[in-house]
Amino acid sequence: MDERGPSYDRFPPDDLVSEVDGAGIGIVGAIGTGYSRFLPAGLGTDNLDEYVKRLAASSAQIVRHYKDKVRVWQIENEPNWWKQHYLAQWRRGIVWLDARKQDAILRALYDVVRAEAPEATIIINLQAENGRTDWKSYADYCDVIGLDFYPNYTHSSPIDTSALSRTSTRVRKETGLPVVISETGYPTAPRLLGFSEEKQAKYIRSACEEAFSCDAITGLSWFKFSDSYWNSFPYHENHFGLLRKEGSPKLGWDEYARQTRRMR
């Protein structure tokens, strides 16, 4: 143990990280996401100084351990949407309710990556439909701006992905940084609200065509790979996967494969 905290020889994701890295697939590692289910039991999120201290120490261990295999790091998650996460009970504690506390948290994570992996690329992903976001204010904490788009989160139709290129172009201009789509997706349930596999495939096709044709967008990621067995709120959060939770592909999987082949 040194002043930076204890060292560990092995972390739970080691086998997965080694296999993915060995296959030549680049990895975006995420550190510091303050969702309650990700935090140790008993860790308080009311005392900012104590939280940041423990956040920095644990994040430093993760980056130090994986820096040879992970060269891109996302710090936190949707900091311009923390209050909404709190209202959805995804986060607990008053640190998420005061925007002035963002600097301490984001700066700590930025400094950890710069200290442990100076050559790494740092991403901050922001909720793209938050019209009050000062995009430029996040540029000091990252090398790349990530945007999260869910235009059909609350309604199944109409499917309109034009905001991907429109907002990305604006953010690129205002920040001067490269822009990637860190997250976008469309759920396949509940069917009672009109969501379906057919509409998910249509959304994938539209989102890919929009992103591929926009010069401001340099990357596109999909949320998410597979449905999960654990349940989240609201209900459709559990049905964004390209695969069903048992592993069988949805129609969206085939459409995503067709779209990615276009980029070869």
C-alpha cells in the first residue's frame, strides 16, 4: 500500500478485458459513475469532500490496473442530467442536486486519468436533449464530448433521428472538440406503448444513416448489447438490448450488422 491506496493484483473484469483486448477491440472504460447500485454499501454521497476522496482513490486503482489495455476513459455519466437521475432514484445524496459540485467530481476524475494514463483519451458523455446545457463548460474536463440521444424514450412514434446531426454539429462548433454518440437506442417493449423489434430496427437504420452522413460525428455507440435479468425503472430500460436476455438476437441485431458492414 502507498499514499494512493492499496494495490490489487486482480479485478473481476480482468478475463473479459483481456479477451476483448486480445481480439483487437478497443475498450472505453467508464469510471466514477455515481449510481447508487454501483457504489459500496454505506458510502455516503452527502459529504462532497469525503466522496471525492474515495472516488479518486478507487478510480486511480482502476485506471492504473487497466491503462495498458484501456486507452479511452469516460468519466462519470451524464453530469448535466444528475438531478433527473436523482428523481428516478438512480442516485442518492445531495451532491447530485447542486450543479456547483460538478467541478470537484469531474476535476478529480480528470486528474486521475491524466496522472495514471497521461496519453489516454478522456470522454464526458452528456444527455443530448437537455436544452439548458452549456456544452462549452464541459470542454475543460475532456478530450472528446459524448452525446446520449433517446428521442423515443417516452414515445414509440414518430421515429426522428435528425437531432443527432443537428445537436452534434452545434456541440462541435461550440466546444471545438470531437463529438461521438456515446449512447443511443430504442426499446422493444412495452408493446402496449407501441414499442417493438420492428421499430427498433427502423430506429437503428435511421440513426446510423444520420450519423454516417454528419461530418461532426466521429463515432457511434449503441445502448445496449443485451437485455438484462435485473430490472430497472422505468420498465422499458430493461429492453434496449440488441439481444434478448437469453442471448438470442432481435431484429435490431441484424440491422445493426448490416449498417456496420457499410462502413468497412
